[in-house]
Amino acid sequence: MKNALVIGATSDIGIHIAETLAKQGFSLSLTGRDKQKLNGIKSSLQTKYQISLKTYELDVTDFSSHSKFYDSLNPKPEIVFFLAGYYQNQTEARENQSELLTTIQTNYSGIVSLINIISLDMEKKQNGTIVAVSSVAGERGRQMNYIYGSAKAGLTTYLSGLRSLLFKKGVHVCTIQLGPVYTKMSFGHNLMPWLTLQPETAANLIVKAGLNKKDIVYIRWPWRFIMGMIRMIPEWIFKRLPPF
């Protein structure tokens, strides 16, 4: 039985990723900040799929807990999915330092801290897969979400370098370039239905990409071309465009 770790398993997509893996017979380690919600997910999945499942309370912004958390995992995961994310309000993030730091730490530095610990262990074993959810928002800074986007841009760059470093050492790194999904995090935003996925669909595609050891995957394929066109707009024009 293969072992999988899901960081952010109480998120809307994380719940479905855990179930997708459970259906395939993985033993699971699930993390989240909400103990009660974690216990509910554990009870449901064990009842439906009779799998081995452990839960851990984890806040990705609590850097001092990361090494202790990973050391406590037994067995260690063969594949890890990173779903932790945070996106509230761009204006508030500009004006409130606490909101700014939460956005950066949840979407970038907290995830990088955990991946660094886990990847070092996988490198020693010369085996393992890391799947991390980044975002198309990180491909160019836009007025409406550049703080969140900058954190995701940093994550994408980090994953690219790590993938190159670990490729010859038997460890695979998969970057998920996610567009809009109907989740609590996207509630209240003006989403285009034809470009927005349901969380269950996104979860299935993310798991498939990870198990197939893909490098960079745009979960909703039109975003590859949309962001390609956005990147080509000259800066002197781009800065004059209305928010989008």
C-alpha cells in the first residue's frame, strides 16, 4: 500500500484529493488547522474505504513546528500534495501587515519550508513525488491580485529549480498551475463559468498529474494560452489596462 500526505486536506480541493487517493487504496496522512473537520474526514473515508488514515493538526505558517511534524510521520509519504492556500482581499493585504504576511507565508514561505524538509528526506531515499498547487496568478503581476500572485510566482520558481535539482536523484516535482475553482477562497469573486472548475474535478486532475509524474500542468487547459497572451502584452500597454 502506498502512502500519501495531503497538506491542507480540509480545503475544498484537499477533501476531494483525499477521497480520490482513498479510492485508489492509498494509506493517508492528512493535515489541517481544524481538528474537528479533520476527524470528520477521517471517519468518513475510513468507513467508506477501510484504509489506514492518520490526521495531524498543522498550520503551515508555524515554521517552528515543521521539522517535528515531519519527524512524527510513520511511515513517511511516497507522494505529497500541497493544497494550503490563502487569498482574501488585495486591498486589505496592502493596508494590513498581518494580512500581508498571512498571504505570503501561507502561499509561499510556509509551503517552501515544509517542501524543503520533505525533499531532503526524499533525496536521501532517492524516491518520492512532490505535488504543489501554484496558480496562473503568478505568471504576471495584475492590479487585482499581485500580492497573492507574487507569492505564487515565487512558489512556481522554487518548484522549477527543485525539479531540476532532484530529477537525477529519483525525486519528482509537479507544479500545478491552477486557475479559478469554485471554493470558499473564490467566493465573492467574479468568475467566468467556462474557465472555472468544480473542486472535485480539479482534485481528480491534480491527483492524475501527480501520479503520472507530470512537470507543469495547467489544470484548465485554456489558461496556458490565456496567460501566454497576457505575458506578451508590452508593459507600457499593460500598466494602462483596467483591473482584470
